[in-house]
Amino acid sequence: MSTGIVDGLHYEVHGEGDEAVLLSAGLGGSGAFFAPQMEALTARYRVVLYDQRGTGRSDRALPSPYAVGHMADDIAKVIKAVGGPAHIVGHAAGGLAALQLSLDQPDLVRSLTVINGWSRPDPHIARCFRTRISLLNDSGPEAYVHAQPLFLYPANWISEHAERLDAEEVHHIAGFQGRDNMLARINALLAFDIDDRLGDITTPVLVSASADDMLVPSLCSERLAQRLANATLDIVPWGGHAFTATAPDAFNTTLLAFLGGQA
């Protein structure tokens, strides 16, 4: 593994494959989210993890006003630092940023995998985020973090992994990105709308979702797949918003098959 910093963004490079795969996390922003994918990917690819601006080991200062376009620009900076173009795998916020990058700088993108993403404002997503904003504003970061698994995981999985989630909660509270940053990042996601430009994205896209996602309706992924020029849709029946962690083997198999088809 090698590490680097570009314009305040902390990144890691794992593996030695000729092709690069950059992994972009969701709202939490930490590259560590993709730990369940690392063994499968590094066997074939050079894998790039990074902490999104405002989170983890990266610079905590965000531009104001903040938008998904800023997230896309940061992905571009990391790709250029490690040598691109790259396959980009993005979860929720990371997927939105990857879609935006495919519009802004398509030469940097070999393929996209968008996990539980969307192309325009959705009323259910907005309802969930308004609830999370209220928790953060009215009850503080501890309540926000404590409630987070309800939006990420299936109920049975939460029950079966209670001790793990308790330990992770302590870690997430200690590393919390801060109220102002979280609100700025949520508002950027709520404002994201490229629905009328989806046909301009010609990059191959794997649109991946879970039917039981509590946060992002799978119909958002169905819309993406219908309107993108070159998309493959894969919806798994179970796993929640974070199904890449709750059911990683199935996702990894689908992802590797898709990436292998882009050579």
C-alpha cells in the first residue's frame, strides 16, 4: 500500500493491477467503507481509496455553498494524482459524484458503478434526510450516529450484529465530520439533479441497488438504468442501503464480472 495527499485529500493505493478502480463512499465519506470489497478487487486491480473532503483524514474545510460538483472535482484530483483514467465505484453520494464527473470530465472515467444512487430529488430520500437533519440539530451527533444503522441495514442484520454496531458507534462519534459539514453535504445531495442530462453519459454503468433499501428507493436505480445510454441494472432482494457490507459476496461477484467486461 502507498498513501498520498492531493489538495488536502488523503488517499491510499492498494494492489498493482494495470487498471485503477477508485472507490468513493457515501455520506460518511470514509474509504474504509469498502473494506468488504478490497480482497476481491486487489487481486486484479490497482484500488484507490480516499476520504472525501470534510471527512476522515482529509481536509475538513468545505467550499461554500457546497455541491456534488465539488465532490466530482475531488474525485478528478485523486484520479489525476494516481494516474487515470479509472473505473469508479460510488456508493450513494459517491455514485452521484461519479455521475457528475462523467458529465464534466468523461476522459477520466473508464466505467461507473453507481450503488443506490439517484438522478433527481426524490420525496422519500428527502423525508429520510429531513429526519436525520432533525436528529442532528435537535439531539446532537450522538443521536444522529446512533440512529444511522436504521437507515443503512436490514432489521435482522442489526439485531444479529449489535455488538459490532455498538463498537462502530463509538468510533463514528469520535470521528464525526461535524454538524456544519454534515448539513452541507446532505443539502448538496438533496439539490442534485442531472435527470435531463443522463442521456449524455455514454460511459458503461453498472447500476446496483437493493430492493429493501430504507433510504433510497430502488425505483431511483431503475430510472437511472432506463435513461442512461449504456447501463446494466442489478437489483438484489436483500441487504439494505449498505448491502455491499451486509451481502458483499454477491455484490463483489457482480462487480468483478462488470469490470471484467470493460477491458
